[in-house]
Amino acid sequence: MTTDLLLWRHAEAEAGSDDHSRPLTTAGHKQAERVGRWLKRHAPKTLTCYASPALRSQETLAHFSENFTIAEEIAPGSATSQVLRLLKWPDPDQSLLIVGHQPWLGETAAFLLVGSPLSWSFPRASLWWFRIRKYHPRPVQLRAVIHPDLAE
């Protein structure tokens, strides 16, 4: 059995002092739209989608789907361990698309691939797609990394 995990960093957002209410910039909407179109063509048919409580994450995900849940576990500043609990790691039971933030996105990607939450960089609006294969000697496979500039 396989499940897919797609980690998507929010697109470019406006500056502001209230971190949770910063909307996307015009350029950010264009970034999210490009990646959202790519996802509509390539993503698994069945995905449970989560956005962080931050507006910029919700606006990013809305370019792919209006059907998503807001999850506190993936708020700005969350720990990788909170993200892994949301995933039900190491035994996820469904394919997920999660839109969130640095540094936990990069740390989660590193943990999945090398077993340690290293400080990996996730450019804004980029998407990392993992396939998790139960009972396989190497259960995590990186399927794609999509930068918004290459998502056309």
C-alpha cells in the first residue's frame, strides 16, 4: 500500500506585524495559481488537504482546492513532531496535501528522507511530493520537487 504526502510552502505574502493575517501579494497569487494548476493535472485523485491557520497558507491552497481543513499542528512555528502527528507517521492512512511554513517544512522533508530534521530550505510556493510505501525497505520516495517558476 502506498500513500502520498505533498508539502507545499505558502506563496509570497505581504509584510505585516500580525503573522497569521498576512495575505498573499499579487505575485504570490500568481505563484500559487501556477502550482495549483500543476497539481490539478498531476496530484493524486484523492487527497485530504490541510492549511495552517495563517491566511497566506489558506489563500495558497485555495488555488488548488476549496475543500480543506485548518490545522493548528501546522501553524507558523510548529515543531516537526506536531507535523508528524498530523501525518500519523510512521503509518499514514491517507494521502495528504499540507500547506505551511518554514522551518518545519524543510525539517519534515529532511526527516522523511534522511531521518533527521535538518534545516532544509523550501522556496516560497514550492511543492515537495513524497510517496510512502508500507513494508518497503526504503519506505519514503521523493517523486517531485516543483518550484513555481517551473510549474507551467
